[in-house]
Amino acid sequence: MAERGGRGSGGHGSLDKSITLPPDEIFRNLENAKRFAIDIGGSLTKLAYYSTVQHKVARVRSFDHSGKDIENEPLYEISVQEEITARLHFIKFENTYIETCLDFIKDHLVNTETKVIKATGGGAYKFKDLIEKKLGLKVDKEDVMTCLIKGCNFVLRNIPHEVFAYQKDSDTEFRFQTNHPNIFPYLLVNIGSGVSMVKVETEDKFEWIGGSSIGGGTFWGLGALLTKTKKFDELLQLASKGQHTNVDMLVKDVYGGACHTLGLSGNLIASSFGKSTTADKEFSKEDMAKSLLHMISNDIGQLACLYAKLHSLDKIYFGGFFIRGHPVTMRTISYSINYFSKGEVQALFLRHEGYLGAIGAFLKGAEQDNPNQYSWGENYAGSSGLMSTSPDVYPLQRTRSGTFDMLEMDRLERPLVNLPLLKDPSTYIPDTVDLTDDAMARKYWLTCFEEALDGVAKRAAASQPDSVDALERAEKFRQKYWNKLQTLRQQPFAYGTLTVRSLLDTREHCLNEFNFPDPYSKVKQKENGIALKCFQSVIESLDSLGWEERQFALVKGLLAGNVFDWGAKAVSDVLESEPQFGFEEAKSKLQERPWLEDSYSQWLERLKEGPPHKCALIFADNSGIDIILGVFPFVRELLSRGTEVILACNSGPALNDVTYSESLIVTERIAAMDPIIQSALREEKLLLVQTGSSSPCLDLSRLDKGLAVLVRERKTDLVIIEGMGRAIHTNYQAALKCESLKLAVIKNSWLAERLGGKIFSVIFKYEVPCK
């Protein structure tokens, strides 16, 4: 069984040789490492350690304004403080370097809390004495399969774009899957020397249900006999260049074409190596390696399909050293699964498959800390991408085979869960456009982020005028993010599905990496103060209008407020060149699109005819005019109708987006001016919460657990999402169980044109779920 022609993978170059020393670029924050685990295979070592990371965070604190003239004083105090957070580090390197790496680790260990290192993999026995001698830690060996499953569960739960299907000869080789909220049950097919098939039902319930002795070891051993090539990666390289049809006997070689009676295509393999019995010639090493690879992959694929069907499992994940991200192995496995399942099941692979054993071993050693009670997030600034050249880790610029050197994961302050109002969490996709698929959009947005980079670096340096090394750190940030963008130009799938959100998040991670926690803190402080001075006059103007006229003015004000987005170049250019540009000027910029009228009239009709909403959840966007003169008047109107309001703001800073801590101070000041807001706060009809996010965009599948609980308790029946990042780049197509409003102003000419409008066109999307 094979596709006609059996074309090699091509274009992937030489195989990975993993890290070269010096390793101080690799073993980051080693001096603060607390706990270790190691997974040693036949050729690669995967090291895991937990460290405490000290980094800067921006804090705001309200001034005591009692008895003072506050007209010219800042609204609140801004301070940059040191914070300790937890980070997991996973590093992969060739066994060749194990002694050198152990020496480096030994020399840099300062604060380790443990006397034991958890170890798994076959090499844990081979290198036990060396590890104990070098590190002075007792090696505690763990079961390989238990570690693999624990590691698999961990990445499935914590990394949104972990799972992918491989599509050969497609513009998008890697098709990333939506994470299902319930990761169980699944079949894990681990292809090492042999093949193990494990049914995983829950976190702690799994069983070995079958396997095969024909696996990676077979390919390696027979390949060495056939080709005299003894290195596994070199065998795969040979296979990638081979033409299996020169060696394999096909159905058409037996029947002269397809066998219609049995429904068999003429291009299917009838006999692996079948031509070797009749042909009087030498076969090339490449062709024999390719034939052998197909033979083993087909066997594994058929067995996996049979076991999955027998146990009613529809998710099959493949891992083990036979896979290791090699395109040629993923391609043959994928074809095999597709054929034997008649297209009903996809072969699924894991972006961090190589780290599963190390992750699992680490989790076994950290059980007393219960790491699964937390949510974790991938740190793009410190992680290598899938098939990445890793240009930001010097001197490691080289062609690679699909392995990746480093993975870093940060422990998040609060557990994250799905928004309970998602119509179907299993099919929810946050991002509107997949830039991996859309080449034109990808080229535009990558260029857009490149062109904005100098300005972001200057803003970061200017935000810390008293720091002697701010310019140096800003330049390091600029270089690192630039290198990430170049990697994504070549390999857009490096960190999962490429989206505007992932580009923004990667930039925020890189800023934090070089201790720029909130470059826009002073801008937000100033704009919040200015907007508060205008709040009462805006409210008086709104209150003087008739009901219907006021509803339109509220919506227009909400949209005008959303213009004030420093993340949009068209806006930042105006704000920097026209300091007097304000709320009224923003209103005059708005371009109302024709279809706004239909959606708005439906919303207006709902307000007129329907009962008040029980509770509205509002996701706020920007500081200053946006939240104070746009969002809060809208909140006030909802409260006046008898609707409770949950106002959700970012947990941490991103661009000039309002944070939860800033919203508390702003709301306190507004309440002092407005009795409706004051009463709602006192009676807990207006509740301020944090989203659990530090992104300019919004992923409704990863929200603060406390927010989700509150949404349920208050029987929320209206969700309002505001802003380009939250309502256009993400969630424009999100389906909810309740009514929703999605509002934004398009502040990018290219995007506006693509949507059929002009810059500063508005989005007002009112949706009612189908009953």
C-alpha cells in the first residue's frame, strides 16, 4: 500500500545534530533550579527541571487623595517590582554531550532542593552511575510508559496547539487540532524498538492493550543490514530520497492494473520487497530504506486502526523515537492510518512528543506539589519551534529535522477553564484567520510586525528612563523578536497555528523576557486621568437625550472609545502627532458600514421589546477613553435597566489594554462621581474580575476559573466583546449559548479593505443563538 510515485519529503535538508556547546544559552536559569528529572533514550537525552524565575512586574496603587487638590496629580502610583514565578524547563540534546552537560549543570547548581533525580528511559540504567557521580543526586528510576502517559496528559491539557495531523505535499504540512476539553479516552501508540499500544481512560487509569515486535528497532536493524547504514537518522535520510516502487511489488504488477473485484488500486503494495525476488539487479540503499519504512509503517498503522476500533477510540496519538518529528515517518504513518480506517481516523502527532517521558518523570517527582492543580502556558520566548532553526539561540543556526531543543512553560497564577457559555467547547477556535493557511495574510502581518518593531523597542526603553541598561535590553528584545519573526516566515507552523494572536503573544513574551513588563504604563496612567475628567460631562450629555437617541449615542461612544488603541499604527501615529485628538475627534473618524444598521436595529428591537438581561459579561479592551468614556456609560445604562454586569479585564498588561488592577482604581473614581455605579458596586450588581490573560486577544477556552464560576452563578445571558484583538482577530466566529455583541473599529487599512470597508469602519455584530 503506497501512493503512486512515493516521492521523497525533500526540502528538509540535513538531519538534526542537536545542541552544540557552550550550553549556557540552553540551560537557562539553572542557578535557581529546584528539582530535576531526566529521560535518556538510545540517542537523545531529555532533561527537565523546575526553577524559580525572578522578573519585573508592573504594579499600580491608588494614591491617598483625601483632603488634597488632585487636579494635577497622577491618578495612581506605578511601581515596578520583582516577582518570583515558577517555570518548567525541558532541554533535548544528543547523548554524546551528556557528560559535558552534566558537568555544566553541576558547576551551576546553587539552590537545588532535592537529593534525588527522577529518571526514565532505557539509558537511565546505562548512565545511572555517571549521573550520580556528576550531580551527587540519587537516581530514582520511573516506569517508562507511566511517564509517557503523564507527560502526554500534561501537554494535551496545557498547550492549545499541541496536536497536529501531518499532510504531505500540502501548503500547510501541519494541520493543528482544536483541543477537546475532555482529553480522554485516547490510544497512545509508542513506537520505540517495538510498538506499545496503550489505552488511556483517565489521568491514572490506562492499560497496555497490544503491540508489535516490529517497530523502530526493526527499521534500524534491518536497515543496517540492507544498507550498511547504522545511524537511525541517516537511514531516514536515505528513505526520504528513495523510491519504494523500485523494490515493492504493486497490485498492478500482479494484475496488470487495479483489482476491481477486490476494490484494490493498482498502486497499492502487494508485496514489500517483492521485486527483489524476480529482478536481476542491485537495488539502491535509498529505495530499500524507503520500502522498509513503508512496510513497518503499514503494519503499525493497520494494528493501530484495529485496536482503536476494538476499543471504540477515535483519537490515536503517535510517539516514540521512530516518529521524532521526521516528515518521512509522519507521512507514511498518516497514509497508513488513512487507508486502513477508510479516512475515518487521522494519525495525530504531538508538537512536544520528544519531551513526554521527561515531563512525566518530572511530574512523578513533583507529586507533593500537585502541579496539575495549576494551569501552565508555553513561553514562546524560551522555546524552540517545531522544525525550527532556532535563530535566537546562538550559535545554533542550522538545518533541522523536526526535533526541537527547548521547551519552557510558565506556571500561571490562576487555573484556566472554558467559558461556560461556549456553545460547543470542542469545536471552538479562537482565531478568525489561520495565517499558516493564508499566505497573503501571513506575508502582510509578518511585515506589519517587523515594521512596528523599532517603535515597540523605543517605547519599551522610554518606559524605563531611570534604568541604565534599558536601551541595551530593548535592543536584545528587538533582536530576539526579529529572529522569531524570521523563523515564522520560513516555518509558520513552528509554534502551532500561526495567527495575529500568536504574533502578539510572542511579542509580549519577548518583552517580559527582557524585563519590560508594561511599556505603556505611563501612557495608560495619563490617559485614564484625562478621561476621568470628562466622564461627568459625557454622562450629562447622554442623560439629556431621549431613550432611542441615547442608545445610538452609547454604541457610537463605545466604538469611538475603541479607536484609542496604541497597538494600531494608524492610531498611534495620530495620537503622537495630534496630542489634542480626543473623544469627539474619534467619533468623527468612524465609518459606519451599511450592514451596521441591520444588526443595530435588531439590538435596539431587543432592548425595546425584550425583558432586561439578567447579567451581562463585558470583556473590556483599552485604558483611558475606551473604558471610561465608552464602556462605563454602556455599563451604567445596563445597570439602569436592571441588568447585573461582570466587567472582565486582563490579569496582566498587554499594549495599552486596561488591567484588572487599573480597573479597580478607575471604577472607584467613577463611583465617587456617579451614584448608579456606586450603588451597583455596593450591592454587588457590578463585579470586576480578571480574565486570567495577559494578551491583546481573547481565548474563551482559557479563562480564569473564578470568572467562569461567577458567570454560572449570575446566570449570565449576554456577552459583550469589544476591540479588534478580542472581537475580530479572535472570537468573530465564536458561537455562544446566549446573546452576544461583538464591537470593534477596524484600525488597519489592509484589514478594512479585505473586509470590504475603509479604515475606521465599525463592526457591530449582534447574535442570538438558535433555539
